[in-house]
Amino acid sequence: AIPQQVPMWAVRTVLQNDGLFDQAQTLINESGDVALKNVWEYGNFADRNSRAISVLAIELGLTEEQVDQMFIDANNLSV
């Protein structure tokens, strides 16, 4: 099952592990979208079907399957 919500820290960690964090950070900073920036900076959770995730996936060139795997990987992280 694909988790529908995961912690933002876990999303960031998976992006770092996959070598996509810096690109995602740049895209968000350059987007001019205040809400997207706030979700990235201050959001507690990422929703699989959110606009923010859709925008990031498109801009990073990720398939739906890759995004699903990122959510699975993020859900499996623990500290």
C-alpha cells in the first residue's frame, strides 16, 4: 500500500538520499509560489495527492511510480 501522508522530514531525507534535494530546493525557491514555499519550509506532513507533490514530481521529472516509491521509502524511515 502507498502511504497517503508522510512526515516532511522523511520526504526531505528521501530526496537527499536520491540526490534530488538541492534541485527540489532550487525549484521551490524559484517558483514564486508562497504557499509551496511555506509547505516546504514549515509543513509537518506531505500528502501524496497534494498540488505541492504534483508540482515537484513534474519539475523533477519523476513518474507516478517513482513518487509512490518515495512515499514508501519515507514511510519506512525511522530515527
